Amino acid sequence: MELRKDPITRSWVVVGHQEREKPRPDNPCPLCPENRLETKVLLDLPQQGPWQVRTYPHFRPLYHIEGDPSRTAEGIYDRMDATGAHEIIIETPEHARYLSQMPDEQIERVLEAYALRIADLKRDARFKYVAVFKNLGPQSGEEWSHSHSQVTATTFVPRRILYELRAAREWFRDRERCVFCDILRQEVRQKKRIVDNVGDYFAFCPYASRVPYEVWLMPRTHNHQFEAPTPGENRRHLATLLGRTLRRLLKISEAYHMVVHTAPNTLQTKGELSDYWRTIAGDYHWHIEILPIVETRSKSYSIKEVYFNGLLPEEAAEHLRELDPTK
């Protein structure tokens, strides 16, 4: 496995073969506690008593923790070793229980695991970005049906995050305001695309939603780091809102992608990040993006790099508001 950089898009691509081992079947499920694997446990929550959330290294990682990236040139191209981390967060010991079906206390534990793993991996200065994501449903590419999320730490910043960083920095430079705060203020004022809110947290369909029923979750209180809550943040409120949002979305589709967007690792001062740290605490704003999979064949794939969404986000938000989030 290695990383290769596209000189046009500046995207890093993982290429090569994964470890040659047989796929692990769902039966017996390797994430169930009765089938405990002989592998290192990175985190258990709660820390006392039986675990409710557990983190393992991934069984077939895309990135390997050992070594340095060893960035080299191959003619005009750049490549480096697939150094990083790849982990699995098991969200519950119960095999047949979705995140959306869990009580708020358990969802809060999952969010705590997200924050703790991001914070821990950011202590390694080799890693420029730590991503947490969740794929649900066969259409999403989920690896096991047992409820889980994944964490990756990479020696590069994903292109989507670089776009966000660049736009946020330029907006702040021109207006001395956070673009995400401006977006949320307008959404709250207009109310057309707001789906729900609990405490300081809001769920809304973005103005330029890429897919039908795309939803973002964002705190009103400005904070660039998901892993370091501000005094104004109450993660139980976020857990409640996330559960309510997922229950709504699962009435639309049984599959989705969910990604936590947080600031890159500020221990890294090289390469593409060298200019970003001056204002990032003021210009970036963490948020969670959820993209349901509602179309088996999207026109977005036939119009390269241009998203096509056949549903107005205002209509999507209205429909989601009408759905009962308690069941």
C-alpha cells in the first residue's frame, strides 16, 4: 500500500493491495464481545465495569502506524508510504442495535470515544488530519452490520477539508467572521432549512445540499475542534439531536455516510498547512455531515465533480421536520 498524489487535483490516493487475508465474515461477528479477538484494545468506555463502547485497531488497515511517510519523487509525481492509523469504534456490545436506537447516554459515549481518539491521535505530529466517519447499510460500503464507526489518521489533509480551510480563511480575512457561524445565523433566522435543534446544537439541510436530505449538525457556540468542547457545549444535547436526526433519516433511507469535520492537527506546520494556523481558531467551525443514500444511480456520477440533487433542501427540511424523531 502506498499514497500517490494527483498533480492536477492535489488529492492523495491510496493504491496497492491490502493485506492478503481472508475477509472476516459477519457470522461469527468479529465485533461482538463473545467473539473477542486477540488484539489491542485502544479505549473502553466507561472505564470501569463492562464496556459499552470499545476501540480496536482495524483488522485490515489502510494505514499503518509504524514508520515515517518517506515522501519521495517519481519523476514529476509524489508518493509516500501509507503511514497513519486506522481504527474501529464499536458503538455497542449488542449486535442488532443501530446508533439511532440507542439511548442518549450511549450515543454520548460514542461521541466521547470520537473525541478521545481524535485527541490522542493528534498528539502524534506525523499526522496532519484525523477523520471519524460512519457508513451504514450495504450501499454505503459498511464492513460489518454490527454498529461501528471508523477513525483514520493521515499524513495528508483530505481535499474536501482543504477546500473548507481555504474558504473559511478567505471569508475570515475579508469579513473577520466565521463563515460557518454566518451560515448558521442565517439558517436560524430564516428557519426554512432547519430540521431540529436541541440546546446549542442545530440540524439543518445545507443551502447547496449535494444529495437529497443531506443534513449538517453544528453548535451555535463557535469552536474549531470537535475533540475539545467549549464551556458552552453540552454533548448530551448533541447526542439527543444526533439520535433524533438519524431516526428521521432512516425513515427516508436505510443507508448513509456520516463524517465529523474538525480542524487539522495544529502540531503540523509543514506543506499545505503552513499558512492556515494564524486564524484557524477563529475561522473554522467543527460540524457533522450526514449524506443519506436515496438514489441507486445518481446523476452526480455522470456529471463529474458536479453534484445533482433532485430535491430542494427547503422541501427536504420540511419533510424531515414532519417525521416523528421519537420512533
